[in-house]
Amino acid sequence: MRIVLTIVGKDKVGIIAKVSNILAEHGVNILNINQNIMEGFFNMVLIADMTGAAVKLQDLKDIFTALGRDIGVEIRVQSEEIFTAMHRI
């Protein structure tokens, strides 16, 4: 299963490092990252593959919700299928 992870918030050092470390610790493979910073605001979309991951999607959502709260950004994790369906015109 592929997931889409989005992050929005005020830019600060270490956001990508913290996110990628958590994914690596749970065996989730990053496939693509697109990020930018505009006037101090950080925005990132990350696509990853959970095939063989050592964590369930809901547990990963909970981990990233807590991380987002700790570092002051909003982090959302969705299955790629749900993300695509929600953004289809």
C-alpha cells in the first residue's frame, strides 16, 4: 500500500529529518518528496510505500499526529487511494 503524507506549518529545522527517521524506523520506504518554503511556511507532500512495513496505517497516523503536535505543524497520513479519490475533480 502506498501512502500520502502531507505537512503544513511554520518552517523550522529538522522537520524532514524527524519524519524520515520515523518512516525508516517502521520500514516505510519513501518514494517521492516535494517540499517548499514560502515566506516562512513549510509545505511538503511525501509518497511512501508501506509494503512490508512494521506498522499499521492507523498506528502511523497516530505517531504523526503526535509528532505534528510536538513540533507545531499539521501532519496528515492517508492511503494513496483515499487521497486520490478526495482530490479528483
